[in-house]
Amino acid sequence: MSERTTAAIARVEHAPGEGAYYNDDLLAIQAGATRDGLTYVGQPRTPGFRAVRQPAGAILVRLVDEDGLEGWGDAIAVQYAGVGGRDAPVDPAALAPQVEQGAAALRAAGHVTLAEGCAILEAERVDGRPLHTAVRHGLGHALLALVAARARRPMLDVLLPLTGMTDPRPAPLYAQSGEERRLNVDRMLLRRVDVLPHGLINAPDVFGPDGDGAVAYVAWVRDRVLALAPEGHVPTLHLDVYGLAGRQLGAGLVPLVRFCRRLAEAAAPFALQLESPLYGADPADTIARLGALRAALREDGVPVRLVADEFCNTLDDVRAFAGSGACDLIQLKTPDMGAPTVVIEAARACREAGLGVFIGGSCTETDGSARVAAHLGIALAAEQVLARPGMGVDEGVAIVRNEMARALLAHRDLRSPASTSTNGTGGSP
């Protein structure tokens, strides 16, 4: 299939939709908002929130071409929208004009390739600012789906010429536990998830004094893996602490290094990744602080890989973080990055800096955006792809794994029409 496959937009249609989880006000939670069942008591602190926890909104976008073919994409924001340099949660009614504006720009351009159309979306401005990331994300996904429909190929085959990947295969999955931190680990082990459990260490009481809660949890996960993991399943442990290590332990490196060493010891014999151990005031400050911690860990021989997330949302952010040596991995959160070609360029920046590729996202996503992420994960040979949407583990793992299998079966059919293999492991048919 030619990279020059194009689509011309005849019309756009959209409707309010729902994400699979909730937008949570991280600032209010870390300030001590009280839990009441599934809700939080207290006032929101982050602009765009009506409550500390609210159902994630989405905009379901359909692009239709002159032949009546269609492509769907979902505009969605991540769980902790509005912090770390991110845009606010999705308000479908408020963002509808931006969807119309972005679609009008595509329509005016006539026949465009995926790359050309995504460039148009990224360049469009509202009051001097880019379109909301969710709008660029949803319209970009819809354009990708439409180009694939016109080519009668899976989205994977539209993406491969842009990534250069010639031997596509399933990418390892990473799952997140949500607040069901223990039972969901069992689900991950039953489904042989490659990277687990995330842990959602997002509040002081969960982190514990001196990080004791986080360390105890990692030790419990290690023991559970040793007890339940089937033979040959050796997962990587991945813990997200949402900047709490830096906030709770102070700005000095000594207590942070000690905390990381305790985590590594608790995780052994499994490899450990620590996401967002600290935040700075902005991207540059976060890079400086994270880089200092990574250098100290290396000097002391502490085997913890640092993962960047907050304040690393745009392509420029990713290039800055990757080029600085401040981290070992960057979560490329697809709803935060906008159009799919931005994710591709960000992954390229990570590879050029010697980092792996982590196709992240959020529990707030839809089944549609999760499927697009599966195609991106294969096309980019990602080291890990977040299983999404929702916090139930089973559903997200099934959606993403099944979509990877479908994409690869369709791709193999193009290469070898006689193949009847149903093997979804990425091996030869």
C-alpha cells in the first residue's frame, strides 16, 4: 500500500460520548480530599473540574468522504487532566466548535495523506492556541481510520510506512490496577501481563510515612508474582507515585535515593520501573530534578528505571526529556499528544536518544481509542503498551490484545493470502 493514500473529507458528524473511567482532580486529591465510596468530598482545585471526581466526557467523531466511507475517532482526555501541563477535561458541548473547526480545515485541504491531515490539525489555532489535545487526538484517529477504510487495510498498514517497521508483532502489555491494588494483580497474573501493576500511589496515605506504604505494596506484589505467575512469566514491576516521593520526602536527593533502593530491594528479583518520582514547577525544572535523581541512582548502583509522564506532553517536551538523559522511559500518553503522527515522531525521538517506546494512555479512554493505540504499539515496536480503557484489567487487556491479533491477521493476509493461521503471537503463519 502506498504511503500516498489520501482521503478527502465531505462531512463531519459528532456526538457526546463517555470515557470508560473518571477524570480526577489530582491537586485536590493530593491536598487531602476525603473519599466517600467511589466519590470524593470537597471542592475541586483544577480548572475545568466540576467535582473532584467526575465521569470522563468524550466526543465521538465521524469523518465521511465523498464515497460515503467513514472513519471514527474519539476525543478524550486522561484521568488527571488539567495538571502537569495538560489540557482540561473534555466538555463535549464546549469543545464541539473546535471539532467543527478542525474538520473544516481538513475539508478545505481536499485530498490529504494521514501525515498531511495531521499536520493541518496540529497547526490549527483557536485564539492563538492549538486545538485542545483531545480534539486533535479524536480527529487524527478518525482520519487514520478513514484512510485505512479507503485503502481497505487495517490502520496498522497505514502506519507502517510512517514508522519504517518491517516485522510487526504484538507489543508487550502494561496494565494498571486502579484502586483495586491487590485483586487486580491477580487478574494481571492470570492474563500474563508483561508489565504490572501501576499501583496508583496517588495520595499521601497510600504512599505512607517515608514511602513505607509504597515499599510494602511492591514487596506484596513481588510475593504474589512468585506465588501465582505461571512458568516462564517474568513481568517487569512498574510503580507510579505521581510525584509524591519528591513531595513527601523533601527536595534532597539522599532520601529519594534511599526510597528507590528500598523499592528495588522489595521488587527483587524482578526489574523495577518508577514513574514520576517527583515533579518540578515546569518541564525544564522537572527535567533538571529527574536528571539529578537518575544520576544519583546510577552512581549508587540502584537498579531502578525512571519513567517520565507529567510535564512531558508535547513533541517538544518529549525531545527535551529524551535528549537530556533525565529518564529511562517516557510515557507517550496518546490523548495528551494529539494526532497519531505526533506519537510517531515522539517515539522516533525516544529511539534516537536510546530510550524504549512506551505507548501510554488512560483508563478514561474509549474502546475506539484503545484499538488505535494497539495499532500504534505494533507499528512502533513498543516496549510496552497500556491496556485500556477502564480500570477492570480484564476488559482493557482483551480489547488491546484482540485488536493487535486482528491487525496482524489482516496484515499477514496482505503479505500471504494463502495463510489461514490464527496464531496471534506475531510468529510466522
